[in-house]
Amino acid sequence: MTSEIFIIGGARPNFMKIAPLIAEFKKERIDFKLIHTGQHYDYNMSKIFFDNLGISKPDFFLNVGSGSHAVQTAKIMIEFEKVILKEKPKLVIVVGDVNSTIACALVAKKLFIEVAHIEAGLRSFDLKMPEEINRKLTDQIADYLFITEESALNNLEKEGIDLNQVFFVGNVMIDNLIRNLEKAKQNGYYKNLNLENKSYGLITIHRPSNVDNREDLQKVIEILNYIQNQIKIVFPVHPRTQKNIEKYNLGEEINKPNILLTEPLGYLEFLNLMVNAKFILTDSGGIQEEASYLDIPILTLRNNTERPITIEKGTNELVGNDIDKIKKYIDMILSNSYKNGQSIEKWDGKTAQRIVKIIIDKII
Ligand code: UD1
């Protein structure tokens, strides 16, 4: 029997968003099929999340791998079209803003299949970010737009989206965090790295704007060097960052006793490191939200964020690559005078439940 619902996952930040949805569909005994595009494929960028989060094996694996944006997006479209033509689902659910999101939305829509976009409406207003292009285009063709924060509503309204299609449901990634928090706290991973609670900063850097050219990457390393003189840092290195550190021969410059480099980590290990960190320095989107929920200071190495609620109510500040700003905030964090986070509307662990209810009521 064909399933009426397809759920798409492709890259690391998708997997923590689809896990709570899958659990909810199972709870409601609604049949679905899971499609993994293979945009991310290394064990520690993909399968470890399926294992950590109890996501079952995908029904279809498209095996597209890496490539330029055009190559990767096109390969996903070609492979996904074959599956969709055979299976004819009624609804395709895409999450986030990666290449798999826009590629699958586009294929579905051109075959007159409805599309739901989870985490719709976020805007950095920076079209140099590939994700911003993916978000805007996906939202233009999606039939159902599920949003995480109020700013998304204003953005979508300005772009001419019919607000009857928009549903303010909260944040599925926070559902996932809530579901896994106790398990992550108990796994004690930070102790395996010989770290003490609140005695280190946690770093993640992978955006092309920070790591793809030598000058930007050098600047980031300069920042890390300043921080490691103040406090120990743990830095799980993303494959894009690793490749560029090697390409520009910068390995020696981050080889410092106070910088602990690791491979990309699984969900539970990383969450354990987050919970026990004194602060986080990142250029990720999702981590701005997770740290805000956990009330852990987070400095974002970007000049904009598509998630403004994390600054307004959460623990986030934008620091670009401005070393003076970073020094100021690190001083505040280390002297415990940095701002505290407040609770954020509908980030309560019930978002997947709200989404599935809407899907049952309105779509299937
Ligand atoms: C992608 C997403 C980005 C997300 C990030 C999280 C897009 C446009 N970008 O960026 O939004 O924040 O994932 O990780 O969809 N590589 C591996 N192993 C893998 C995957 C990639 O070694 O499993 C290598 C690739 O060869 C490539 C580099 O990592 O050189 C970057 O991968 P790519 O998928 O192009 O983009 P990300 O930077 O991961």
C-alpha cells in the first residue's frame, strides 16, 4: 500500500526535527514513509542521529552525496521524482532550509502534490546564505507553513503568503531536545573529555561565510585563540571546516593545549556538552534556539539571524567576527553578568502534536 505522507530528511539539522514528528505519527497510527536524500552521509553526520534519536531506517535512501549546490539540488530532484511518481503521496513534509528542503518541495509541487514546510518564515534577509534562498523559495510554493516564532508571520505576510496557510505551532527541534534532555544529561560525555561543569566554552563553526575563505577562517581562529587564553574550549569540527583548515594549512594555529578538537558528535554527546558548557560560540541556526531554551549564553558569529526571538527572549547575541564585541560578552559571561533567557512561546515540547493534529484535521 502506498503511504499518503512522505517525510523528508537529508542533512544533519533535519534529523532532530523529523524525529518528534515521526514519533507523533506513530502514536496516532498514521502511516508515513521516510525519505533520506543522502545529502549528508558520513556516520557522524547522519546515521548516528538515527541511532541516537530512535528513527527507523528510511524507506527510501536517495544516496545523492555532496556536490555544488546545482549538482546536489538537481540530483535530489531527479532521484526524488522517481520515488514520488511511483508512490504518489498526498503530502510531502519538508523541514528547515537545506538543499533537500527546496529540492523535494519543488518536485512535489510540480507534480501537484501538497507540501508542508516545517520551520517556515524565518528570514536572515541575507541572500548570500544558501539557506535563505532555500527558505524563501520553499515558502512561496508550500501549501501549509508551520512556524516557530512570531517574526515568521510578519515575514510571510510581507511576502504575500495567505495567512490562512500559516500555523504558529512552536519548535519541533525543541520537542526533540525536551524528549532527550534527561538521557543527554545522564550520559556524562563531558566527563569523558575530562571537563568540569561550566568550565569550558563550546564552539561550532561551519558556515561558508566563516570558513570558506582563508581570511575569514583566520579571523575565526584568532577569536578562538583569544578565548582559549581565558577558558578551555571544545570544538567539534564540521567536515566543511576541517577541509578548509587543511586546505589553508591552518592546523598548527588551532593546535593549542586549551583547545580540544573532536570529530562531529552525535546528538546526545553534543547536548551533554551544551548543557554543561559555560557558553557557546556558534554560527549554526538551530544551536541559537537550543541554547536559548537551555538558558546558556550563546554568541553567534554572524551579522544577522533568521531567529530574532533568540535575541529578544533567549540568550543569544550577534557578534559577527568583531573581537571587541566578543571580548565584552565573554567578560560578562565569565563574571556571571550576561543576560538570562526567558521562556519562549510554544517551545513546550508539544509542537509535533500540534502539527500532526492540523495535518489530520485539514489534510488527510
Ligand atoms: C549543510 C546545509 C547547512 C547546514 C549544514 C549542517 C545546505 C545548503 N547547507 O551545509 O544549511 O547548516 O549542512 O551540517 O543544505 N561532507 C562530508 N560528510 C558528510 C557531508 C558533507 O564530508 O556527511 C563534506 C562535503 O564533502 C563538503 C562539506 O562537507 O565538502 C560541506 O557539505 P555540504 O553538504 O556541501 O554543506 P554543509 O556545509 O554541510
